[in-house]
Amino acid sequence: MTAEGKLPGIDTTKPHSARMYDYYLGGKTHYEVDVQAAEAVIATVPFAGAMARANRDFMIRATRWLAAEAGIRQFLDIGSGIPTEPNLHQVAQSVAPEARVVYTDSDPIVLQYAQALLHSAPEGRTAYLQADAAKPETIIDSDELHATLDLSRPVALSANALFHFVPDEWGPYKILAGLLDRLPSGSYLCLTHTTSDIDDPALAALGRQVEEIYAKGGTTLRLRSRAEIGRFFDGLELVEPGLVMAHDWRPEPGATTDLEEGRPSMIAGVARKP
């Protein structure tokens, strides 16, 4: 994402957050510069990979819940990132084959792998839009979106691990409102965000070091307090259990996590637009 809404070219001389995330998840779509930056984060926070996996697992559980329990059949994934199976549409269509999904991202490398996001079940449909969330109207008014989604019917807006890369001066709450305002009643927001609200002072200090590592690569990482993250859900009806760590959101019976007791992941929540 850029402040001006411009789509950057692929720069392999600087680490990129999406490619670093791919590395945390054990993917293969990254460069040596991304590995170096990600390893610097892991050296600071050894459970960074576990945090990324907890976030990914939350997406799977939340998407499955939205399709199975909330009856959502349309999904808009903002900042979708590099494809990693199962992708959101695979989860949604495993419940409802007719589900439709639009993915958006501003990173050109994601476009190179977008075909992986377009293998829809025959009954449904997926589309990929290269667009910048800093200008939400370029997403919500796009022909690709309207050819795939019916905005008169509820849509689940997925914004996982996105807004902690949006600095305050860009107006993150306004950006999200620009998307949600165009969605009808009965739509949902699914959001995760790294937090500075950590009981352990030592871990909180490590968070600041991680912000500095990202900043050296030219990426703003903005950890926010629980109250600041809660503002993204203003005017919405939070689904139980509310705002919790991603690995604590409706964990499946018998499921385990590789996060040690007391370790944070990201704050996560799902909420309905009344």
C-alpha cells in the first residue's frame, strides 16, 4: 500500500511485509532480502512464525463460521497477500460451493500468483483485483468487484493483518469506513491486528524492536492498543467471544497451538453490520 494509492513495482532490494509473512508461514515466494528481515524478527521474537500461523488459522475458522453459521456467500479479502493453501475461497467453498470471493492486494508479486486464487468451485466464482486499500473507492467501485459480488446482499470483509501496516496519518479508520459504508446491513468485518497491549513489559519492548526492523526496510508497522483496535469495530456488533487473541477465537475442540502459554498472537474479531 502507498500513501498516494500508487501501485509499486516489485523491488527485490528491500524486504516486503507480504513476502516476509510468506516466509513465516513456510512458503516459497520470497527473496533473500525478505528472509534476512524475517529472520531478524524471529531472532527478536522467536514465536513470530507461530503468531503468523495463529493468524492464518483464525482466518480459516472465521471464514468457515461466516459461511456455515452466518450464511455468508460473498467475501471481499483486502490485502490478500501471497496465496497460501487453503486460501479463503477454498475454505468458504468447502462449506458453500456457490460462494463468491474477490481478492485485492497492491503488491505486484501477488498478481504473479493470482491464478492460485482463481481456481473456484464450478458453482462459485473468484476474482483478483490489484488495487490499493489506501483508496477504498478503487476497490468498491471496480468493475471486477461488481462483476463478482452483489453489493445489495451481505458481504464479509476480511482485513486480516492489514491495518497494522497503515500509519495514523493515512487515516486507517476512514479507509475501513469507506469500505464498510458501501456494504449492506448483515455484512461482516473480520479483522486481525498486532497489539501493543501485552502484559509482559519485556514482550512489549520486543514489539518496539520489531517495529524498528520493519522501518529499516521501509515499511511502517504500527502496533496499536486494544482500545485503538476496538475502534475499527465501532458501530458493529461483535460476535462472541469479542476481541481476543487470534488463537483464542472459537478454537476447535481438541485443537492445539504452537504458541506457548501466555504468548500473544494478534487481536482478532468478527462483527456484524446492523
